[in-house]
Amino acid sequence: MPSRRELRRCAVVGVAVATALGAGALAWSSTLLGEYSVMDMGGEHSSHAGHGVSAAASDPGARQVDVTALEADPDRPADVRVELVARQERIEVPGGRPVDGYTVNGTSPGPELRARQGELVEVEFVNESVADGATLHWHGIDVPNAADGVAGITQDAVPVGGRHVYRFVAEDAGTYWYHSHQVSHEQVEGGLLGAIVIEPMDAADAAASAATEFVALLHVYGGQHTLNGRAQDEHVAAAPGTPVRVRVVNTDQGTAAVWSATPFRVLAIDGHEVDAPTEVDGRRVLIPAGGRADVAIPAPAAREAVRLHVGGARSVLIGDPDASAPPAPQPDETLDPLAYGEPAPLEFDPAASDRSFEYVIARRPGIIDGRPGNFWTINGRMFPDVPMFQVSEGDVVTMRVRNDSGDVHPMHLHGHHVVVLSRDGVASSGSPWIVDSLDVRPGESYELAFVADNPGIWSDHCHTLAHAVDGLVAHLMYEGVTTPFTINGAAGNLPE
């Protein structure tokens, strides 16, 4: 029998819905999803030679490519082979309390994976006991579309007892992570994730990168802020003067801050090296949900340590493992990547764009599958009638993202990295700011550019995953690409 609170809530919601539906000025809309394909989502015209529907849809005789065919060379032997087993189970949190969640190979975070740039990685994923099914998405790695791991778009969710093989070439050195993209708002928050580091191809660069480095993966388990799965600070032993590279991975749903009383440099953002990084002193670095930043901080004199704050609640102590360092207050001033480092030429000319799109985020009341709420809109349209941004391979694409809502949105485009050209009309003046996860704050607008060089159907969504569940997800589709997979059907695919 419903509780009084539940009955009261239902009554309030019912009155709100009835009132809103009776007042046309509120512009409520109602959507029943059922089983659907992203192929049916609305086309979005560009300001250049845009198309409203894919070439495959507009011309039945056009060549069509199934997403499952967009894969790494099937005849090439793997250089790195890994088996990852997902389980739904109790997680022990050292320094904290246990929580119910998900593990990979018995731990959360799962194993840290490593590959050398240019190597072919093969991961066999096994779902031992995740009841809703699961997948693996390689966040920030521009994998071929078949390996993207989005349930209902590039594959079916792997059921209990099932297996799926992911293959991709580790093209770009840097810091990345993997996580489930099936019921992701629950499974990512519950710990079905891990870090992956792609080391530079050049032996000297690889040796320098690995000389003294530390992966700092941030995650919140049941309200407990952890560093590499522990509700404790970490110590990194380093000889005096040694620069320690700390690879910070933000797997949480909000922005993470990094700062120190000791000056440091930001070496890389989202896996891309910063040109001529300078010292950051008295400023914090903000990392969006899903984003990464590699920072270098020198170890202090003998028998001393320096403290690097990561995520606000946790710290990495660097230097003598028996030494400590006092906490430092979080600075008010924030490093602006738009003006950090030195300019460098891009590999393409954004001014010669072939397609130009708008991506405007707002909110409006509505009902989706009988669930009333204040849902996100993209270009004024509510899910699933949201834009399908359509491109041809080789296009230079520009996109203007504007946030007319009242929340921060860490926007993440799969399969591509974008360069930030400007924010609020101010052009980039530092090192090319190349990202796959970008915080767009209320009232802000960004102009972005990228080359459409990775055919497929790619999600472009907010990585505050509860926002994606409420409709803040669009897609980038290459002309002629199709998918046989559906969402909400018998396979149980629920990517968000």
C-alpha cells in the first residue's frame, strides 16, 4: 500500500500535470518511447550543405555501412589482450564503509589498463552477474564505432553469462578511462569503471612519462570521496626535485578541483599535451565530469612532502613517504585553459568548415513515458525528437554550444576530440585546447571545431549522467551509416 508521502507526491504531480496541460502557455509535450532506433531521430540542418536525413535514408540505393563493420583490422593480431569480468556485488572501500555496486575483475575501480601508442588492444568483456546487462565504453579514446560500447547504438548490452570483444588501435597517447554505457547513470556511479593509460610510442618520451607517475582516479561511492577506490589519501615516493606526473581522472558526476600550495604545471588535458605549459601558482584547475588532466609537480627536499589536492576531499602526498604536508585552502582563482600555454598550428582550418551546427541546451516541462518532469531540450526539442547532427567523412565541422539552462553541463562527444575556438566570443590565445569533455556553464557559449574523420553513429551527451537520462543526449551521424540495434526492445538496451 502506498505511504502517505507517496500518495501526497502523486497528488501533487497529478495536479501539476493537469494544471500544465490545461495551460497552453506552458507548452507541455508528451512522448511515449517504446522501442526505438536512433536512426529515427530528427535531422538537423547545418548552415552550410546540411542534410535533414542521412544519405542512406534519403536514397535507398546509396551505399549503407552497418556500425558493426566499422572495426579495427580483423586480421591484425592483438598486441595487448585483457579479459575484464563484471560483477554486481558488495564493494569494500578501504578507509570507508562497504557499498553495493559493480566490480571489474573483483575490484572497483577495475584494473588499470596500459598500452603503447600504435598497439592494437583486444579486451574480452564478460558479464558474470550484472543483472541489467553491461558494456564497456572507452571514454576519450577515438575507437572505431563498433568498439564504442553504447548499448542500443553500437551493440546489444552483454547479458549475464555473455561475452563481447572490443578491438581498437591505441592511436593517441594520454590518460583515459573505461566504463559501462548500459544504464550508465547507475552502473558508472556504482563503480563499473577503470583507468586506461596509453604510453607514447617514442621510447624516450615513454621513459620520461613513466619515470615517476601516478594515476589518481576520483570516484564517489555512496557519498564517500575516494582516490583509486580508497577513502584515504595516497603517498607517492619520489627523490627530491623529481617531477611527478599525476594523471587525474574524474569519473564523478560533477566538476573536480585540483590545487596545491606548490606550483605545478598542467601537462595534458583529456589526453592531449599542452604546448609550453607554465607554472600554475595560486590557482586551481577544474576538471569536468569525465575529463582528465595530467599535472606535474616537483618532489621537495629530502624528508619532506608536498600535497596535491585532487577533487577537494582527497590528496596525493609526494616526496618522502614518511613525511606529510599541511592542507592548503582551495584558491578562488581558476586556471583558464583558453589562455594557457603557447599557441600552435592546428592540423585543419576551422574557418573552412563544411558544416556548422547550433547545440542550444535549455529546459521545459513535459512527460516522457508517463513520467512528468522538467526535461532538457536541445534546440528547443525534447528527447527523442532531438537533433541528429549529420556529416560526411572528411567534413570540417564547427559547432556552437550554448547553455540557456541553469546547470553546468560537462558535454562529451564520443569518437572525436574537439578544439575550443572561443568562449563567449573570446578567441583562444593559448595552446590548442583539445577536449572530449567540456564544462559548459549557465549562460556560456562555446565555438568548437573538429574533423569528421571517424565514421559511425556517435553519442554527444552530458556526462552528468542523470541529465542524459532526462534527455540531454544527441547524436552525430555519418551519412550512409546504419545500426541494427534498438533501445527499449527485447535486448534490454538502455544506454543512459
